[in-house]
Amino acid sequence: MTTNPITKDYSHFEDLHVGQVIDLGKTKLSKKMIIDFASEFDPFPFHLDEEAANASLLGGLCASGWHTGALSLKMLIENFPSKLASAGGVGFTNLKWKKPVMVNDTIGGTVTISELRRTSSNLHWGIITLEFDVCNQNGEQVMAMTLKNLVDVRNPSAPLKEQQI
């Protein structure tokens, strides 16, 4: 029985399985998107000014890595098979920005569930581990990340289970 009436029709811990792959879909980054995000959150010249960006190591205006991460999370939420009964993030590791995302690049990729485990401190939650593999339109990896998230458990009295790849 679901303990949270708001998420009763969402995917819960019990609905997920290790090895499950979620296709992120695709997002094309415009110059305006890159500059707007950078203006507010990451105002380095190579994210804001084409002349400075062209003279930089990156060779052109590119998206902030944080922008790539934020878009990847948005794509995950929009493309998850059904809404996820998420209780919030726990943290991330292994974040790697492998290649810059330039103006007019299209990013997409997959997220794979690599581990599921119940929390021992609060049986209402499970922890899902997600492996992000984000690529550009040429199939080149632009970002990788491991993300852990709390997910509501439909039946907290069920036995603890743990799955791992």
C-alpha cells in the first residue's frame, strides 16, 4: 500500500529493476539557451561571449557542464516511463564532462539503473543508482555521471532487497 497519496500512480521502488535503460530523448542547445543559463549560473566568458569563446581552449561558445547536467536530469524526468515517486537526490559521483557541448549541438543518451537497495534507516525509501551516458549528435560522449536518488517504497513492510549490476 502506498503511503503517499500524491505518488500512488507513480513508479515506486518495487517497479524498477537493475539494468533498466531509460532513453533520454534529445535536446538541441541554441546560442540563447547557452547564454541564458550561463548568465544566471556559470558566467565564464567562454559561455557568454563568442569572441572570448573563440579565443579560448574550447574554440567556440559552449554550454556550461552544469547546464548539460541540468538538461540531462530534465530529460530523464520527462522520459521516465512513468512519473517516478522520487523523494529527492542523495548525491552524485563520477561526474565527467568529456567533450564540450557547442552551440547547435544536440544531446541525448541513456540512463541505466545500476543498483537498487532499500534504506535500513527508513523503510519507506529505497535508493536507486542511475548511470548517465550523455552523447552529442555524433555519438561522442559529452557527460557521464552516477546519481543516487531516494524513491518511495510502495510497501514498507516488504522484505529488504538489493540488486546490483
